[in-house]
Amino acid sequence: MPRDPVCGMRVDEDTPYNLEYDDETYYFCSASCAQEFQENSEDYVSPLQESLGE
């Protein structure tokens, strides 16, 4: 089960709130988290990649 990169909540992959970014699909718990990610993607992707060792 994926985790919303904005708030950290676990979400189902069938959520209507998902976005493609840098050839990756991100899933969100709400429209507001999806909007926050869309407006500030680098704030969420860079720390996530660092924590994964990329």
C-alpha cells in the first residue's frame, strides 16, 4: 500500500488522487495533498529519494 508523500498516510492505489511525476506515480489521500505535491514536488521527491538512497 503506497504512502502519501505529503502527509505520510497510507492510501489505496485505486484512489482518484494520483499524479505522475518524473516517470513515477504518486498517490494521495486527498485533493489538497495532491495539490500541495503538484505545487511543491521537489520538496517531497528529493527527501524521499534521499531516504531511499537514490
